[in-house]
Amino acid sequence: MPVELRSDTMTRPSPAMRRAMAAAEVGDDVFREDPTVNRLQERVADLLGREAALFVPSGTQGNLSCLLAHELPRGSEVLLEASAHIINHEMNGISGITGLFPRPVTAANDGTLQPEEIEAAIAPDDPTLAPTRLLCLENSCNQAGGTVYDRDRTQALCDLAHRRGLRVHLDGARLWNAATALGCTPVEAAGPVDSLSFCFSKGLGAPVGSIVVGSRDFIRNVRRYRQMCGGQMRQVGVLAAAAGVALDESPPLLVQDHENARLLADTLNDLPGVALIAEQRTNILIFSVEGTGRGAGEFVEALEREDVLCLAISPTHIRLVTHRDVSPEQTAQAAEALTRVFGG
């Protein structure tokens, strides 16, 4: 059976998730009468130290609904790191739907922004310039190789943004991975952001679903914009039940996911012509094959012949992602395949 390292979205529901889905108590969520969804939302709001939460179909819709719910003037600028998922992998809804203008800021250090980089990017008060109104962070940082914002950095960025009149949204798709890497709770890893979303279907291994968290008034707005984006769901407790099990089962398993990624990182560091773009911190590894003189697609095909599935994210870069469905034994198998393919 192939070792699946393309994404942590490839996990299958666990037996406990399937049982919970089959037995879920449901109602019409549009009428706020699905008890399983309501319990999940209350639980997550409590876990993240916020007033309210709202279950949404996907992380993309969660981020988009948050951008809309901040109700910023059209044409306002949003600061994001240049590799952020919101501006690279969400069909540019930030400008195409919300009317906001993304201002990419290239981080000089491992894909994570520094306060001085944000300070320099905030537009001055000038009637000819679009006003900067929102800062978006991502933790962990997918396209930066799974790097994380430590708690002090997040606090400093939020303090700066709030002092300059900006709100802060966190795309926390893999927030639990970031918290595990930092050795803290998810609420501590999130910091004092004004809104945040995270995925049940990535590091936590549920089959589908994300959730948005914020103040009660903000979540009331998100609910309206979720409707606008077609995200209202009916008897969705069958999905919320799996998400609830993911919260029970998966956080302790993330330590093993990160250890598996560490084994792969150690292997890659010994291979000729290969270079990780960032030090391994979580379950994502991105490495360049430029030094081999061959293309990423060629190596992906060679690894597939070795029963290892991975993803070429550029002509010269490959991504590997560990998750709960990849065992230590399979990780060792993948490490051996990498050594064979790259000639280590």
C-alpha cells in the first residue's frame, strides 16, 4: 500500500468517527437546531477562549466569511505573508468577492513575519493610498514548510496591528500542529487575534469541516456571510460528530506526526542536491531539488514507483506531509525510498 504523504487531508475517518457519525443526533442547523453542531461550537469557543464559534464546510469558506464579516471598506488593504494560503490557494476570493486588496509582504525569516516588516508595510495616511485595515497571519505556515509563529511574535504582531488600528485574522488551519510544536495550548498559540479559523480535516484528521471563532457579534456576522457564500447546512451534525471525535483523538497523535516528519527531515538533510526550505517544526516538509539538476515532477514520479506519494508544488520543490494515517513503519519505508531515489 502506498505511503500517502501528499497531504494530511488524505486521512480516512477513524472507527470512532464513523460510529459517532452514524449515531449523531441531528436537527436543522439553519434554524440552529442541530444539537451536535451546537455542542461542537460551544466546545470550540471555550477551548479558544472566545465568545462564539461557527461550523463551516471548509477552511477557504471560513477565511472568506471572516474577511467579509470584518466589514471593511471596499478597497482596503490586507497585509499577508507572500506565501499565505489565503492569497495563493483560495481562488483570490479576498479581492474577487470581498473587494479587499491583498498586500503581500515577503518574510525575510522562514516565512514568518516580523513586526518591523508589518510596520513598514502599513500604508501612510494619504488620500491617494488604500488604507491598511487588516493583518492576516497563518499558523502553521503551509508554504513556508510548516514553520510556526511563537507566542511572543504573535503577541507583538497583534499589539502592533491593534495600536495602528488594524484588526487581525488568523488562518489557523493547522493550529493544533502549531500548538504541539510550541508546547502550549491552542488558545495560547492563537494569541489575541480578532478572528480565527481552523480545520478539522487537516492535522486533526476529520473527513470534512472547519470552524470560525470570535466575539458573539462577529460570529453573528459570519453566519450571515456564510449564508451568502452558500455555506448554510442542514442536518450537519453527522459531520460535526466526526469533528468532535477528532478533537478527542487527534491532538495527542500530533507528537508522533511531528516525530515522523523529523525522521524524513533527517533523511533529506543527508541527500545530495536536496535542501529543506526551513527547519522541520511540524508535519510539513518542503524541499528544493534544484541542486540535483532535475525537476520535481521527475522525482515525484520516481517516488510513486517506490510506493511513496508526494506533491510537486513547483518545478523545483516537493512537499511531504505526515498525518495520523502514516505509521512510524511507513515513515521508515518512505525514508528508505527517498534515499534510493535521490542516491544518498
